[in-house]
Amino acid sequence: MILIFGRNGQVAQELARKAPALRGLGRAQVNLLQPGAAAQAIADHSPNVVINASAYTAVDRAETETAEAQQLNSEAPAEMARTCAERGIPFLHVSTDYIFDGSGSLARSETDPVGPLNVYGHSKLAGEDAVRASGAQALILRTSWVFSAHGGNFVKTMLRLSESRDALSIVSDQIGGPTPAADIAATLLTCARAMQAGQAGGTYHYSGGPAVSWADFAREIFRQAGRHVRVTDIPTADYPTPAARPLNSRLNCAKLKADFGITQPDWQAGLAATLKELGL
């Protein structure tokens, strides 16, 4: 049995759809803000694999809610990983492009230097380090710009704004790979099966291709949805936020393909599937 930490998030919901026999634990089932809760949940369910699809993802609020971000993104995953190490079971953990500083224009590989710009990124990096230090058979999957028909994400925000706006100004100097949550879920399940069969873990990148700006991503959302919204490109400096964002979120996904045979998803196809699910 595969135990999933997370139940209502985008990736967790897609995991549940792809493998209904999974056991998903949301906030009602386990309070990850409480030390010891994750370890107790693993002991109670005795899984063969654990996937952590839970996280504190409110990037701007993390600047002030630092303790919560640290507990959910670092301390809880560390506890999960240590418990998996003790029990000899694989552990898979979802991380983020925000552990990088966003400099340059090349796609980042797994061995490139890290340098998070905000509290959220620091908490996720601390979680990665703790998972690696646990001694578990662990896989860390860094991804970016997640979207789906569920929860809050850029696609749904753009569609909501298009209901009342015919023109929007969108940041154009942040470049990355929009990634369908459904594809992240499929990747995690493929890797989990391979690890159960004895394959080692490690740190991997997985994001949609081709790389695109937020502004061009918005244009494609409106094009596919048939919404007539004019998009004006603006620099990040014209859209200040409490937490700094990386300008370059490109991820090199070659290692995942080499080790697991998993290729980058086509985010435009994923967008079409999401819009269809939303009835558009």
C-alpha cells in the first residue's frame, strides 16, 4: 500500500485519481504541524511506499508565517524520511524550482548550486537536505508552475480574471515550465514502482516543456479557452510581491529520462486536458 501525505492538493488529488487504492492523509487525518504525527501515521498504516505531496505553498505568506513553512516543508518531511529509513521503505518527496536563485538563462541541472530567494524556497531546501540526511531510499522530485483543474493555480486565476477583464498585464521576464499535476502524479507512481523493485532514488527535475514566460502562458490559456483578453508584458519590477521570485525557473529533466525513461510533459496538451475537465 502506498501512503500519501496530502489529500486536497493538486498532486495529491491526481494521485488519488490514478491509483484509488492509495491511502491519502489530509489535515483531517494527520496534523503535520504537530511533531511526531507523521511518524505515527506511517506506523499506523504500515505502507510499502510513502509519497509526500503535502507542503506549505503560500509563497508570500511564508515571509511572515516562517514557523509553519519550516514545519511543513522541512521538519515534517524529515520525520517522514527518517521513519521510512527505519522501516526500509521508499520515500518520495515533491520539491520546487524555488530552491534556485533564478539567475542565468540555462535550464538548471540537479547538481547546480542552489540559492533560494525567499522563505518558502529556504524551507523547501531545508526539507531536501533533511530527506537526504535521513538515510532513506528517497527520491526528491523538483517541479515548477503546477496546474490542474483543482485548487488554486495560475490557469484558474487567469480564467477567473477573464470573466471580468479584457486586458491584463502579466510578468514576462520570469521563464519556466508549466507542469500538469496529473503528469507529476504519474511520474511519482512510476518512480515508486521502480523503487519498490530496487531502483535507487536521488534528486530529479520534472517540468513541462517548452519553457515559457508567465505572459505567454497566459496568452495560451486564453487562446485555448477562447477568451479574448489582451496581455501586456511587464517586468517583475512592475509587479512587486512580498516574496522574491526567480526569473529563471527552467529545469533540465534529462536525468529523469535517463534513469526512469520519463520524458518532459507537453504543458500545452496538459492545458487542453485541464480546460476540457473544466468544461471549456
